[in-house]
Amino acid sequence: MDREDRDVKGSLTEAKHREDDARRLVPARQRQKAQQQPAAEEGSKVFEESVSVSPELSSWIKLNANDLKIRMTDRQWAAKTVNDFRNNLLKFLKSNSDQPFFQSADLLNTGSYFENVKIRRPNEFDVMVKIQVCPRLNMIDLDGGLFYRIDLLRPTRDPIRAFLLENKRTISSSKFLSEMYRLVRKFLKTYKVPDAGCRWEVNRKQMYSPAVTLSLRRLENISDELISVDLVPALECSQAWPVPVRNGLDVDRWLGKKVHQEFESSPCYFVPKRLKGRNLSEDAKESWRISFSKVEKTIMRSHGNTKTCCERKDTKCCRKQCLMLLKSLIEGLKQRFPKELDPLCSYHAKTTFLHTLSLRFDDSMWAQQQLPECFLLLLRDLQSHARTGKLPHFFVPGCNLFSADVFPQKALAFLTSALEEQRSEGLPLLKPPAPLPPLRLRSPSRDDSSEISSDQSSSRTAVCSLDTTYVHKLVLVLVAVAVAVLSILYVSD
């Protein structure tokens, strides 16, 4: 899951300061505007700075941007396969009688594929299994804005009572996720993949993952994963966003105040993710993380400050291409330095991207022909965040994605040096890996397999016959030439 999968622990001291601020007479929106003004001015100055790009580097960036596109045949096959799976799963959940709470479930597509920023292959999909809960919940902040304990305001006889702790109020994230695993395994016992040569299997449960991860594999080679799907169960709550979140989402100058208000009035989602750490309290063991996947998807799909951005060929911008290039560079760095950059993930690129968009907010700043310059500006922003050790969560500014708790300083120093090295050497790790073979559109039947094997065998036999004939002729020619040379030498003597 492309997306805030790295755990972020906000400072408790910062949380206390925010609580003190909330008691002041100055309205929260005015405080936010005052805090954002210096950042906005700084962002404008940053953009006004010129970025020199050599013709060679410009061509290199454009070439790699084109290579990141997904093959249409792969996209069609993957979409058909995943859609069939999710549609049948939803029917199963709604008709399943042994767990009535999940009968009200609905599915929400999230993640990079549905944001149109997936790179190279359509092999990872994120699907949120969202279930509405009672309109009033008590959301108790555990870490400064991302993790919460969720309590009902009063006892209930609704189906959700199966997921309550002994106090009859606290909703258990572990019970919720375990039930999702059970239901998915039960569903797979009767579900048949459209491609008869493949099957879905449930991956081993990860302690800090909020998802039920499934892999689509070939029957003849189970180690070869074709597609991965993260099913993330989530509670959908229609009440106001928690207080620590209300000072984030800096989109007023970029998307407008009206859009900002629409986002904050939309439901908030909580996924069953456990806080990391030792000697956790019981609350931390049953924690929920707030998810902004739906808002992020809306932002990515309606990303311009004008409503016509990317609707026509003459209004195309390069925003998404810049993010895809940055994700590709991060992927290359992690492949090259897996141990040193283990904490690094694509959500760091996405967060940097969102901050950059809020500062360089005008569509004219992202003209398609300015792709190389815009990408280098985005890369420079990531370098700046790494150098200062400050990358605030876009929705929860009190949480720092580069804090020492979640991103060790040694790894951060290595990232800073690696980015500097890439810039100085012309971004060699932008180059994607070797071309990937297309996803198999269908698995051949046994008859087809035998025909393929027979054809291949015939081809190999024909090639061998041709090679043998050619060698025989070559030997005869060489012998004839040798005899002729010896005859000439004999006559001359």
C-alpha cells in the first residue's frame, strides 16, 4: 500500500502545544493562515529561482518519463482481473450471513493505479473495504494526529458489538482485521479466477500492516507474482475531522477555499493499523490510523488550480509525470541501497509533491514543455526536506515523516548524499530496469501447451539440422581450399 504506509509518530510536546493553541482566542483558520504565509512567500521565491538543465539531461528526463507509461494490453488484463475479483468479493460480503456487520460494506479504489501515477506495470492495487459506523465517535489522539483509539459514545446492540473490547465501548482494530482475513479466505474457497491458469492466495499477515494482501500467481510457478492487491478494511465516520488534522491541507491558493471546505466536510476513514514500538499500552495495541486515501485520490485526479487542467491536449501539465519520475528515482535508490534506505518509501515522494503543489500552485508553472525543469525543482524540494530533516505530513503537519523516530538520522544523511550524487552525475538511477515481459493474457490449455512445445521442438530440430548442414559444407570448402593450396605449392616446387 502506495501511500502513508510508513508509521509516523508525532511529538507529544507538539500535540500539547496544539492543545494550548486551541484554547486561545485566535481562531484556528487565522492561525493557519499566519503560519502558511511565510511558507507561501518562501515557495514563490523558490520557484522564481532558475534551474539550469543541459540538453543531455533534459533529453534523459523526457526519455525516462515516456518509459514509465504502462502498456495498454497489461492495463486491460489487470483491470479485468481485479474488477472481477472485487465485484465478486463485494457480492460475497453483502450476502454473508455469519458476519452481518460486513453486509453494509462498500469498496473504494485508492492508491497510485487509480490516481494514474502507477509506474511501469499495473501490478499493485489498493482497495478500501469501507463500512459506515454510527455518526458519533470519541476519537482519542495517541501520537499527535495520525493514530487514535476509537470509542463508541454509548453501548450498542448493532453488529459492531462483535468488535468491541470488554469495556463495550472501544472498537478493536485487531478483531476487525482478523475478521477481514477470515472472510477473504472463506471467499477464495469458492471463487474462480477468470484466467484458469492463475489463482489468488492470501499472504502472511504482517503485524503493522492494515491490509489483507493477496497475490495472483500462476499455477505452474507459484513464486511468480503477477498482481498484488491490498484489501484495507476501514471505518467510515461522517463527523468532523479530528482537531490535529484541521490545521493541515494547505490547498487554499491552489485548489481554492471551497474545495478545502469540501474536503474537511467529507467523511474520515480509519484503518486498523497498530502503532510501532515496545511496551505498548493496550490503547496503542488497538490503535487506528486515519487515512486520507480518498482525498489524495481526488487531489490527484483534479490537480489543477483551473478546472480545465489536463482536460484537453492544449491544457496538459507535467505534474503527474514529475511525481512518477520522483517515484522511479526513489525505486532506483532503494534497489541500489536496500539496507541504507530501508525507511524510504513512495509516500515521501507523494508528500513532497503535495507540498510543492501547494507552493507552486499555478498551472502555468507546470507547463508540459517545462517537464525537466519542474522535475528538478521537485527533486530539489525533496533534497531540502532531507537536508533539514523536516517533511511534515501534508494533512497532519504536527507529524514529521523525517523525524528520528521513524527515519533514522543515519539513513537520512545517506539519502541526502545519494540525492546530491544523483544530481551531480545526471540522474543515472532514473533508468528503469530491463524491459518487463507483458502480463500473460490467458493461460494456455494442455493442448495449447503441447502444441507450443511441439512447435518449439520442431523449430529447435530445424535449427540443429541447418547448423549441421552448414558445418558440413564449411568443412568441405576448407578441405578443398587446403588441397588447392598444397597443389599450388607442390607445382611451384
